[in-house]
Amino acid sequence: MLRVGSEAACLACRNLVSTNMGVRFRVPLQKLHPLSRAIHHRYSGNTNPQRPPHRTAARYFTSMSRLPMRPPKPPPGSEGRGHQQQRNFWVARLASRLLKLRYILLGSAVGGGYTAKKTYDEWKDMLPDFSEYNWVIPDFVWELSEQIDLEKLAKALPEIEELAKLLPDFDKIGENFTFLKSLLSSGVSLGSEVKGASGLHLLLETSGDPPLKATDSSMAATQEGSDKQYKKSSDKERLDQLQEEMLRTQLKYQRMLERLEKENKELRKVVLQKDDKGIHRRKVKKSLIDLYSEVLDILSDYDANYNTQDHLPRVVVVGDQSAGKTSVLEMIAQARIFPRGSGEMMTRSPVKVTLSEGPHHVAMFKDSGREFDLTKEEDLAALRHEIELRMRKSVKEGQTVSCETISLSVKGPGIQRMVLVDLPGVISTVTAGMAADTKETIFRISKAYMQNPNAIILCIQDGSVDAERSIVTDLVSQMDPHGKRTIFVLTKVDLAEKNMASPNRIQQIVEGKLFPMKALGYFAVVTGKGSSGESIDSIKDYEEEFFQNSRLLRDGMLKAHQVTTKNLSLAVSDCFWKMVRESVEQQADVFKASRFNLETEWKNNYPRLRELDRNELFEKAKNEILDEVISLSQVTPQHWEAILQKKLWERVSTHVIENIYLPAAQTMDSGTFNTTVDIKLKQWTDKQLPHKALEVAWETLQEEFARFMAEYKGKDQDDIFDKLKEAVKDDSIKRHKWNERAMDSLRVIQHNALEDRSITDKPQWDAAIQFMEETLQSRLKDTESVIGDMVGPGWRQRWMNWMNRTPDQHIRNETKNELERLLKLHDEHTAYLANDEVTTVRKNLEGRGVEVDPVLIKDTWHQLYRRHFLQKALSHCSLCKRGFYYYQRHFVDSELECNDVVLFWRIQRMLVITANTLRQQLTNTEVRRLEKNVKEVLDDFGEDMEKKTHLITGRRVQLAEDLKKVREIQEKLEAFIEALHKEK
């Protein structure tokens, strides 16, 4: 509000004649100060204050307000009064300027304080929540925080009303800003603080920069009281808190880990999909020996027999059974990693061990992500158990050893880099429990590995037995007669020195003079005292101690570089890498040439087909089969019901005609007919009909499934999948079990359908008559065919086709003619012949010179009467077409009594309802279960490599497999050669 006085007048004048804003204010003249009104009338040209100014004067005033301010020219006779007004005007302007500066300073102070508080609140919100860690802060800190009254500190700030009364003193404003800054740096809020923030503030206070000062005596007393209370707190409670906090943290990171693993799987899928489009993953840097081991693993999978293509170096460990070759390998690997046994065969399949140097002593299988810590006995035991399980799993039923390779990698500090293959020990005799071909199988596996011209043969010989009993030395001499790639190792030298009477014999062995074989080097080692519980370190100590005290080394029979497994491992590693560098590039060229030959063969034989290997072909076939099963669920309900109704009637029609209709109709009595029909239908429904219906539904499902498979086969499908699809279909049908619980409900439905006898309209009556006519005509046709076969060809066929009757057919024909005469005489004859009638017929035939048996007469009569009855039934069926009127009004007329039509209507209605029920079960349950079975069979086949190999065969498949493997081997070899050159 404007104040009454000079200040308000000046402000009004400033607003009216502002030279800076150029804005007009429409303020009533009565509310202005008298001085303002005078100025207004002066500049508007209106000398009479009571008369409002003219429009032109207002426009003049507005235009004048936009011009720079200058003293107006006083009119004549008013110079003294004009100077007084001009002086008052400048005083008013000066006062308004000073008042404006005061308000600016006041607003700046208030706004600065509010901005400072808002900035502090933002900084406080950015701090983490330390409330969960309050237990870390001692109790005396909280007591000290309770003693400090922050509200008093907040009251030290000046109120807004007090700031408004301050004079525009810049020094005072600077002090206010300094005070606010000090409050913000100390962490004291303008209002009340939360406990966590005050605790953090007090922690900062104890760190050496206290924002508030207290007396030393009060701080000491508070410290002593808080120390006592701190000591009284139970350690158990704090331990429980720590455990709870640890559990919460574990659960938190466990959930985070699960989420990351899930995201990782999804990302891997995306990356694999991108790989197919040419976007490759970032290669993980691998060691040199790991790259080489991967090549050998691929070769092992590619060709288990190691044909002449695989000439890559590897160290092959061979020896007699229990010669100590596994112990030598464990000493090189510096861990007891293999199963052990006393005198029995433990190595039942080749074990490829990739040795490399690493910071941790661990082992890992090629197809597993688990790392076994070889410094822990529990992991060592688990590793030995896993190796034994894999060996037993690889051995087929009825065999003792296997040629499947178990791939294992061992890393550790100080381990020499190389690839060793531990083979089953060579035996001389097959013992009880072994397969008869065990000895030959071991020889075949050993020769397959040793015939590689670049394989290093590590021949292990037991030094504690006579050299003449050795078998492996002859085998090695056959495979490497010149000894260019053989290293001979004599084990159990401690026992040999103790037991041998002539130590010179050991010298002859290590010098290569005793055995008829040659070698690059000869070594003597000790692999322990024979105890299975010895550690590697104890064996090393024992070996070093033995050779230090052995007279073999002291007397010069053995040289220092020929003893200990350490020197052996160094020599084998050097020989291995020398062989690798000499042969790997040559082998890479061999695989490159092989790749070229395979690609050329593919282009010539299959130019328009993709190179799909067995796994890719299986996935393609899997998708096709699943599409066929999905198509099965798209069959229309009308199609299902039509097929089910037709097949069900084909299955039960013989029973209905022979066991229900004919026996009841031949009674020639309406009441007996209905009674017989009801009894037989009830028995049929209770015992046979539901089973027959389910059998029909199951067969229909199989036939439709096979039909869809055949249709897809005809649509330019690859015939290479035929064998696989047939096997999937057969296995899926074998696994599918029909839901038997539906049988009870189906029985009730069928029973209710057959009990209904009320035909409601004429179309149903006509449909039943048509159904009856078709059925009887079909049966009549079958009966005519049977009679024709019995009596042979007629005179026209005999004349036109030069056919004759057999003697039996002649007798049948004469019997037929005699029985037909009997039927003409007795049109209403019963279904069975009386004995006297049979005798009469027989005598009549004998009178014509035809000898006939009574059984033949009855058999012929059955077919003739059946034909006669069906013909009469068809004629009666024609009469019943106009009998619906009498049926509907329950008129009794013997000529139009159509009970047989009602029977066929009941059968037809039961077929329709049963087909509908079975269709619902098929579409709602059985098709989905069959689809599930197909998926399970495909998944099982996908995991069984032998099954896929058996079902997907052919030169095209094998060629694609070879191409894929050779390309992979070549790429791995090139990467290995590149890394090998970089290492040089």
C-alpha cells in the first residue's frame, strides 16, 4: 500500500513520468496526492484541476513520458512557483532512489538465505543413508548429540522481519553471508535435523574440525559416561547384527547375481544370433598350449581312430600294467589326479592331459566349467572320482577298455607346458572279468596313438621286475625302430637297487644296451614308496634324498641329468615343443589341401545346397516336424467327426449286423425284436463299445499324423529326413498313452444315446432309412460274393471266359439249387433248417447222383437264407419310407411296423454323438499330448549323438561334417601358428 505523504507522492510521480519504462498507469486522479495531481494537470495542459484533461493532452503526456527528462519551461508569471515545484520533484526522486536501494538489499538478503538453505538441502539429499550403520558409532556420540540443542543454534539466525529493518549496510550483509556459509560448512540445518545426519555431523566433529565448541570438563564427563555405557553393550548382540547384515548383503548380491546371469544368457543368445549375420564376438586371449589342446580335442572328436591325417605331436605315455606310468604323469602334473588301485586295471580309456603354467594349481575337464583346486584333498578326491566315472561311462557293455578320450587340463606354478595322453596299461594275459578281446583292444589303441610320426613316445618300464618280462618295449621298438621320438623312463629305481644283485644291469638299461629298442633319452625316476596316501611333495623329497644317497649316481652309473622327474619333465617338454615347431606348419598345409578337396567335391555334387552338418540338419528337421504337429491341431472339427464316424462304423458294423440286427430280426416278432435289441445293445455298450471307440480314435490320430507327415514329405521336402521322421513318429506313438479316464464318461454317453427311440422329424427318419439301405446293400453284395465263390462261375462266365467249376463247386451248386426250391415253397422259412429238411435235401441230391455232407448243406443254407433275408429287408425298407406318419401316431400295422428303422436310427445317433465326444477329446487333450511327446522325443534325439548319426546318414551329411571339422581345425591351427610365431 502507498503511504500518505511525500514519499507516496514521489513514487506516484515516478510511476507516472518514468522515462525508462514508458508505461502508462491509469490511476484515478482523486486517489493521487495533490502534488501529483498538479504535476499531471501541468503536463497535460489542463490548468483546471476539476476538469479532466483533453485526449490530445493525454497523448502529449504519453509521448512526453518516452523522452529524456528535462526541466520544463515555466510559463510567464509563474517562475517562482515553477522553481519550487522543480526542487520538490528532484527531492522526491532522490528519496525514491534511496528507498529502492534499501528494498533491493533487503530482498537480496532474504533471497540469499533461502537459496543457501535450498542448496544445503540438496547437498544433504545427495549424501548416502548411514542409518543402517548407526551401530558403528559409539553410544557416547549419540549422547553428545542429544546434549547439543540445535534449535537454539537455529534461533541465532535473524528473522525476516528483523532483516527488513536493517539499513543498507554492505558490511552487515557480508557478515550475514559469512555466518550462513559457516552454518552450511558445519552441517547444522536451519530446522530440526534427522538422527542420521546429526550422527554424521558429530562424526565429522570428532575428526578434528568441530563446528561447535564445548568446555573440556563437560566433554570429559560425557566421554566417561558414554564409555561405561559402551562397555555394557553385549558383544553377542553386535555379532548378531553383523550376521544379519551379512545375510542381507548375501541375499542382495545373490539376487543381483541371478539377474546378471539371466541377462548374460539373453545377451549370449543375441550375440550368437549376431554371429550368424557376421558380427563376431570379441576373442578371449588364450595361452599357447590351450590353443594347441583345442586343436587336438577337435581332432579327437573328428577321428577317434587317428588316421594318417592327424600327425600333430603329443606325448603318448605307454607301459606295462602297474609299471608306474600314471604315477610318472602325476609327478609331472604335480598332483595325485588319477584313480589308484593295487594290481588292477585303473586306466580304462585314454586320458589327454594338457599341462600349462598358471598362478593357481587347478584342473578342469574340457566339457565342464568346474575347477578342481588341486591343493585341497577334497577336490582331489572329487576329481579322481569324476575321472573314474567318466572312464566307466565310456566303456560299452561287454567291454573292458574304451577308445574314447577324456580331456583334462591342469594348470599350476612351475608346470611344464605339454600335452600328454595316458593310455591303458599293456597286459599279457586276459584275466577273469575282462572281455576276451581286451588285450587286442589295448594293443590297437596304443598302436593308433604311437603310429603318428610326430608323437613322442614316453615308454615306462618297471625297474623292479625282470627286463625279460617287458611287453611294451617290443611294441615301442616296432612303432619307432630308430628311437627318434622315444624317451625311455625306468621307474621304481629304489626297489631295483635294493633287489638287484648286479647294479650294472640298471646301467645297461639306461644306456640302451639291454632292451632291443632305441631312444632319444633314458631317465631313472622314483615315484614314491608305494603308499597311495603319499603327497607329491613327500615323493619329491624322497626321490631327491634317494638319488643323493644312491651309489648308482655316486659311482657314475647314472648321470645327474638322467634322474628325477623334474629333469624328465623338462626334457619331455623341450622335445614336445621342438616337435611342434617342426611339424605344425606342415600339418596346417595338409588340412588346407584336405579342405580344398572337400569343398571341390561339395561344389560338384551339391552346388545348390547349403553345407549343413548333422546338428544343423537335425534342427531343420525338428522345425519341420513341429510344424507338421502344429498343422494337426488345425484340422477342422467336421473333418475329425466325419473320419471318426466312418471308421467307428467300419469297426462295429459287423457286430451290429451279425450279433444284434439279424438275430433280432429273424425272430419275426415285434416284441421279441425290441427286447432282444435292448439286451444286446446294453451288453455291447457295457463291454465292447467304449474300448472300440477309443481304439478308433487313437488309430485315427495316428493316421492323421502320418498323413500330415506324408503331405509335408511331398512338398519338396528333403528325403534325408525320412528316417528321422519315421523314428520320431514311432517313438511318439509308443510314448503316447490315451487318457483312460474318458472311457467311463464315454460309456454313459453311448448308453444314453442308444436308449433314445424317439425320432422327432421326417429328415431323421429318411436319414435312418438311407443308412439302413446302404448297410443292407453292402452286406447283400458281400453275401452274393461269398455264394459266387462257393458255386463257381455261371454259364455265361464259363462260356465267355472258358472257365469250369471244380467238383466241390459242382456239389455246392447242386445243393444251392435244391435249397432255393425249398425257399420258394416256404418264403417265411426260419433261419435254421430242421433235420428232416436236411435229410430230404440230401436224398433229393443223391437221387441225382450227388453225394453231399449235411454240414455242407447247412453251410450253404446259411448263405442262401442270409441273401433271402437281406433282400426281404431291403424291400421292407422301401415300404418304411412312408411309415413315419404311422410311427409318429403309434399306429399298429404289421405291414409298416418299422422297428428295424428305429434300430438303425439309434445306431446312427450313437455314432454321431460318439464321434463328437471323441473329437473334443482329440482336439482338447490328445493332440496337445502328442505334440508334447514329439517335442520330448526330439529333445532326446538331439542329446543322443549316436541316434542322430544313425538316423541322419549319407555322403552329403558326412561331407558336410568333414568340411566343418577341417575348417575348424585349420582355423585353430592358423591361430596357434600365429601365436607360436609371436612367442618366438
